[in-house]
Amino acid sequence: MAIESPPEATGTPGPAAPSLPHTTRPARLSGRSRLILMVLCAAQFMVALDFSVLNVALPALGTDLGLSTSQLQWAITAFALPSGGFLLLFGRIGDLYGRRKLFLTGLAVFGAASLLATFAWGPVPFLAGRALQGLGAAAIVPTGMSLLTTTFREGPERDRALGISGTLLSLGFTVGMVAGGVLTDTLGWRSTMGLLALASAGVLTLAPKALAESRTPQRPKLDVPGAVTVTGGLLALIYALSTAAQNGFGHADVLIALVLGVALLVTFAVVESRAAEPLVSLPMLRRRTVAFGNLGGLLTFALMSTVVFVLTLYLQDVLGLSAFATGLVFGVQGLLSAVAGTYAPRVIGRFGARRTLVGSLLGQGAFVALLLALGEHGGVLVATVGVSLASMCHLGAIVSYGLAVTSGVPDAEQGLATGLVTTTQQVGLTLGIPLLGVLATTQDELFTGVRTVMALDAALLLVGAAVVAAGLRRRG
């Protein structure tokens, strides 16, 4: 499938990528297409599960492995660093040398790393397993997404595929929170890592039969200077954001990492402007759909992850709910998100990706504002309704921003485009909690901090929606 690039791909003035005015009739998928979609979505679900399944197990894990409270952050950071830092690089390598090959390699690494983490005999092998899990995820996510966008034609078929993928992504994060608590209480924290090992083995069994190889017809050289600077910059930035919540932004290692990350990313931009075969095409970054679509994705991920984090603190530490009862609240959220995912492609087909993205951000902001009605001695119903409705809008934003960014991009650059999409996702998940979530935990009273974060979160979403709407507005 070859998709003609719109005028903006070459940097010349032209209209924004279309709002995807597709028919609202759901696309019918063949049996083989369903198998491909099942394999790719199962892999994305597995990675999403890994983001959250370990969270509630951290205290038990620390006691068992001898990790102090201040060291527990590394159980999350060790995964986040490679999973976010290598996304762009692995997306491009998949474009050049084979997406299926790299996808299968990532699954194998992820599975082996999960086994290492399951049977870790101390903190060093456990953290090594987590880092290798992140490396496997960095190969799985962009290649899986680019296999999806090159397999399913742009239009209702791709809308539906991305809707299902986005639903499972959101559901995986929620299921991980619930499953992590249940598994830790019944089988111990190691079972959370064992679950991921079993899941990767199942996907790896089906994937070779379902997926065909996919790569660019040309074989340009890999932009090594660009790869080194962007990977180093992302690693430094994610490290700084991941540790800021624990150490504060005034800590020396956080400041050094922030400065280094910004310097490397600026260097990367200079390198790409001069490279004959750049890792990231600057004309692609100048596409308004890519720039403002990814801004919408960054906002929806960063601000929704913050709401979930802060609401967890509120439910357990302010209202005194158990971990199981808190999980039920987020279980309702996950179910309603799944319902939203089934309707998101139809909404996009009727109103277009641009309007759906803007409307979803506005809706997410409005329902987060509803959480300002939370009480200090009661508010479970408000919390459940507010976070569930906000998550439904969040799901619409996930699907529509992915469509906006990848629409009109040639197959040869789909790995790069989806790498940008997934990098935005990872940075958003990493960014929100350190920047906003820390406000809730540093206030004299936690309840006051919760209200402060909800108000700021809602305001950023509403302002961001206006910025994205202006950026994606069609030129006359």
C-alpha cells in the first residue's frame, strides 16, 4: 500500500491532513486480518499491563529483595528508561531491516527478561530483568504499531483496528492495577512477572504464523549520529522526569540529566537538518498533524496518568478504601473505556480525527473538573463517575491522535511516524506524575493537594485542546 504524501510532507504550504471523513459503517475484517489484529493487540496489551501490574506489589517486592523505599522507584525507572529511550531508534530499524523480525525479537527478549525478573535472587538481577523488559517493549511497540498501520488500509479498516488497539492499551493499564493487587495478595509479587512471561510466550507462539515481513523498499543507511543523540537525549530526559518525584527537581542528578537531555535533543535537531538520510525527517516534524497531533497525545497521556495516580492516593489515604476496593473503582473505568473504544472509530468516521481529538481533550478536561467535587469524607461515587467518563474521552483522544499523526504518511515512514506516536505516549506516561502528581504529596494536607492537582490538570487539558484545535485548523 502506497499512500501519497500531502504537500506538507515536503515542507511546502498546503492543507492539514484530512480529518478522515470516512464512512461511519464499521469495516469488516477477514479471518486472517482478525488473527493479525489479535496478535498485535495482545502484544500491546501485554506491554500496557507491564506499566501498572507491579505498582501495588512494590512494598512486598522491596521487603523480599532488600530494596529500600527510596530504591523502589528503580523497579519502574529501569523499565521506563529503555522502553522510552529506544522507541524511535527501534522503529526506524524495523523500517529498514524488517518489522516482523524486530517484533519477534522484542517478544523473545521481553519473555526471557520476565522470567529473569520472576526468579530474581536479588535486586541486581531483578533490575536487569526490568531493563531488558523495557528494551523488548521498545522493539515491540513501534514495530507492532507500524505492522498494524501498514496491514490495515487507511480509512474505516484502520480506524477500527486502531480503536481496538487503543481500547486494549487503556484496558491493559487498568487490568494491571487490579490484577497486580490480586496476584500479590494470593501468589506473591513474583506472579506478576510470571504472568508477563506466560503472555509473551503465547503471543510469540502465534506471531510467526500470523505476520508477514514488512520493510521499506529502499535500504538507506542508518543515521548513526542521529540515533545516538536522540536515544541519549530521551534516556536522559526520561531519567530526569522519572526520578524527579522522588528526589525533587533541585537534586543534582536530575538537573544534570535535564540539561544533558535538552542539549542532546537540540544537537539531534542540528544533526538531522544536515544529514543526507536522517533518522527523523524534519519536514515530517513540520507537518501540523504530526506536531499538534502528538501534542494532543502528550497531554492526554500525561494528564490522565496523573489523575489515576492522585485518585489512588485519595481513595486509599483520604477515604481509607482497601486496595481491592480501589481496584474496583478503576475496574469500572476500564470497562467503560472498553465500551468507548468500540465506538471511537464510528465517531472518528463521522466527525474526523481532528474534531474527535479536540472534543476528546475538552471532554477529558471537563470530567476531570468534575473531580473537584470530591469530599474529604466521601466521594467514591463522584470519583468513579468522573474518572470513568474522563477515561472514555481519553480513549477517544488516544485513537484520534494516532490516526491524525499517521494519516497520509507513506508506508516507508510508518515506523518513524508510529515511533513518534509511541514515544509521545511513553514520555506522557513518564511526565505527568513527576510534574503534577508530586504536588499532591508535597502539600500539608493530601486532600488539598488532590484538589490542586485536579484543578491544574483540568485547566491544562482545556487550554491544550484550544491550542491543538488552532494548530490542526485547515488552511483556507
